[in-house]
Amino acid sequence: MKKALLFLCQGLEEYEACVFTDALGWTTTYGLEPIELITTGFHSRIQCAWNFTIEPERAFNDIDVDEFDALLIPGGMSRAGFYDDAFDERLLELIRAFDSRNKLIASVCVGALPIAQSGVLKGRTATTYQLSEKRQNQMRELGVQVLQQPLVIDDNIITSTSPATAMEVAFTVVETLTSSDNLERIKRGMGFTTP
């Protein structure tokens, strides 16, 4: 069974995290190939952007990169402290460890910023929040070729432009980790396609 790690920063956008829990959750009850999802973060309680609180399942210090096939990073809001965790060297090192093993790394919206900050996107293509020139310029300053498209896949790294792309990112993770048949089955179960 494949296993994915969902990293929860303080100030994350709830929707951008829950698409992963939902899509991957459906693989375990309706899919052809289950994907186990484990949540972690630096805090025992994560205060989200819109006042929702999440308790990660596993302490960050207990994470073993070799146990996982993918790292998932939702975006968040600067006013809610997202970048305090997103730019923490411990997360940046985790990203480098996943990339050095060519494991899947997927982000939504500004979840791409810590990936760029880690250095693994230097000289590669990616995207981030399309309505923020500041965030796009941050990516460029870190050596990233920023593309103006909703979803960008560069080898093992998936980035996207906004909350509106979140479900497509989650579906791409399911398909990449398992199969297109598995993805189509859970999409039918979730009502995204007709039976």
C-alpha cells in the first residue's frame, strides 16, 4: 500500500488540506488501490486560516521519509502565520529528503513556496498563487521558471495556482501513486463523474 504524508503548517487553508484527506480517504473504502494518509506538523494543534483546528496524527520528530511515497503541502495565509512553519528549516530539509529520493511532492497554491525555498525547484518549472505577483516573484528569485497555468508537473513535483486547483492536485496524486483506473473509480464514487 502506498503512503502519503500531509504536512500541516499553522495558518493553512482548510480546504487545501481536506481535498487530500478526502480523495485519499476514498481510495481506502471505494478505490481499487488504497493510499494511507498520515498527517504531521510542528505543533500538537494546528490553527488554520479560517479558525478550524487540526491535531496531526504523528509528531514531526517521528517521521521517517523512507516510510512514505509522497509529501503533500497545502497552502495558507501569511496573516495566519503560514510562512513561520512553511519556511522552517526542518520542513525545507524534509522537502529536500523527499526530492533526493525522487518521491512525489505535491502542493496547492502557496504551498509551492517552501518547495522553492528548499532549493529543489531551482532551474525547474512550477507555479504558485496566480493573483500574487509578490509570491510569483519570490519563486523567480529562487531560480524557478514560473508558468502561468493552473497545474504544473515537473518530474516528481506538482504545483498549482489557487484553492480552485486543489481537488485536481489531489486527483493527480491518486493517479500518480496508483493508477488511472483507481482514480476513475473514486471520482465516480465521489460524484465527479457519472457511473
